[in-house]
Amino acid sequence: MKRIIHIHGVPMDLGANLRGVDMGPSALRIAGLVPALEKLGHQVSDHDELGIRSRVALQVKDTTAKYVDEIALICGRLCGEAERSLAAGACPVFLGGDHSIATGTIAGVSRHFAEQNEKVGLIWFDAHADMNTPETSPSGNVHGMPLATLLGYGVGALVNVGAPGPKVDPANVFVIGARDIDDHERDIIAKAGVKIFSMKEIDLVGMAEVTRRAIEGASRGTAGIHLSFDIDGLDPEIAPGVGTPVRGGINYREAHLFMELLADTGLLTSMDVVELNPVRDVANRTAELVVHLLQSAFGRRIL
Ligand SMILES: [Mn+2]
């Protein structure tokens, strides 16, 4: 399936503790993302016009949700970018930046489908659940909160980006790869009713079966699937270029299999690629790995 792909660079690190993820879009472009997707026959355009302010120009006002005003402002712009790309028949791919951007990108995807009386499923590939709120977060870093905000929990300015309230139905939301969850985050996970496929389940039943279940649930009654791909879901041995590495992650073949099975469905509407930190990377090898994984997500086949 040949597609129109809109790449959107989002060079923002305001939601993270460790600086550097604002260089993620550059690293992916240098690793050849655009030609790699064009090689598969897709029509690719590249955009970078969000006007994000650096934290040098900002101050932390609320230590329980740092830089939340600027993050909400950028998320509002991202919501519009996602809608415009989808309305143009394209698949938007947002290059973070930290994971807080997903509050905006998915708000836009959700709004696009809501206008057609449809909804979107969500697969959240991540070492973490990103379901903290300012009340539960040990750090106040907003990149640990986006899945909670998308489900209607947390800071109003984020929960209401694009439209008031939740953007996704918890029955269609699946986290894959989780292995580091904060104590009080568990309460919100239980309350929200989101299914989490932890590393334990991947070990027990295998990546193929976990992916099959996630796709089945995310596509049930939806117009398609948004993939929010946090690079820290991968094992740090193969993907060291992240700010919050956690041992025991998804390995090389499991990650490709996941992307290949998702591509086979033809249901991928849109994607985030977040938390790539070139400061922690080794000669851009994490960015190169991610480019190969995105090729699998967009249809590269072994046979
Ligand atoms: Mn994340």
C-alpha cells in the first residue's frame, strides 16, 4: 500500500528531565528517515514549523507539572497539524521530542475521526505506562503523564487540548512493553481500565500473540490505530539513545515483528516516535535502528 506520509519534527524536551530529546528529529533525519520511506514507494514530505521555545526562555512555575503551559500550547498546535495531515489523506508521523507531545497529536487524530462519528484505537509501545498525574508523579515531568491526560486524568490544560475530556476509549488502548511503573500510577491504571501487556506477558505468550491481541482490541469498533512509539520500550542494549532506559526490554526481532504485523493490518492511521536522545546514543545507532523499524511499520517485507 503506497501512502502519503507527513513527517512532523517536534524538537521539544520540556516534558523530560534529561535534556537532549529536542535533537531527536535531527538524528532521525540524519539517519535517513525520509529516503528510507521513499524507497518503499511512499510519498513523503517533511515539516518543522512549530515555534517551540527552549527551556532557556522559560521558567518552571508548577513543580508538579513542569513547563505545562508551554507544553499545552505546543500540544494545541500539534492537534491542528495531525488534523490537517489526516484531512489531506496522509499518515502523520511526529518525531519527538519527549512523549508529552502525544497529548496533542492524539487529540488531533481523535478529533479528526470524531467529526466522522468514529474513534481511533491506540497502541502505546513503552517501558513505562505514562499514566501519572501531578498528584502521583514523583518527578513532575510531564512526559510521564500523556496517557493519563488522553484518558481524562490530570491537568485540565492538557486533558482539554483539542476538545474537552478523554480522547480515546480505554477499551481500545493497549500498552506494550511496560516494565517500570510508579507505585501510585497503578491506582490510575486500575481505575482507567487500560490493558497493559508487560514484559512478563511478552515473555509468557510471545510478541506475536501480544501484538495480535493488541491489534484486535485497538481495532475493535475503531477507524484505525495510532501507534505511540516510545523508543525506551526497546531494550537499551539495542537502543541506548534514550533518557530513561530500563533493562529487559523488547528485543530486535520482537520489535520488527510488532511493526511488520501492524503494517500487515493496513490500519495504521498515524504515529509518534518519541524520546530519542542523541546525547545518550552511540554514533546514532539508535536512530538508525528506529529508521529500520519505521520501514517495517510502513511495509518493508522480508519476502
Ligand atoms: Mn513514554
